[in-house]
Amino acid sequence: MTTTEYQVTGMTCGHCEMSIREEVAEVAGVDDIQVSHQTGRLVVSGADAIDDEAVLAAVAEAGYSAVRV
């Protein structure tokens, strides 16, 4: 299992979390998503390495910006 963590800016509520979760869930290879507006963290897990650019693009599609930590 590969786990990658991102810092997301702009999240303020549970709806923000849901928007990000829905977009990132469509990225190939993603098996688990943990996102918290309180910490600004997004943790993505999958059996194999997950494409960072695809995750960042999904976060952007949801209307937020992120960087890998």
C-alpha cells in the first residue's frame, strides 16, 4: 500500500471535503481517501503508486489547490 499526503488550501467545511473526495476518487489506483478541512490534509492510498499530477488536477477540479508534503 502506497500512501501520499497533500496540504490543501481553501477548505473551510465538510462540503469542501466531500467535493475533494469525489474528484480524487476518480483518479486511477486510489483505494482510500482521508481529507480534513480542520488540518488541511489530504491523504490518498492505493495498492500502487498514485500519479501526483492526477491527484493535484483532481483537487484543482474541485476548486482548491494542493501541494505534496
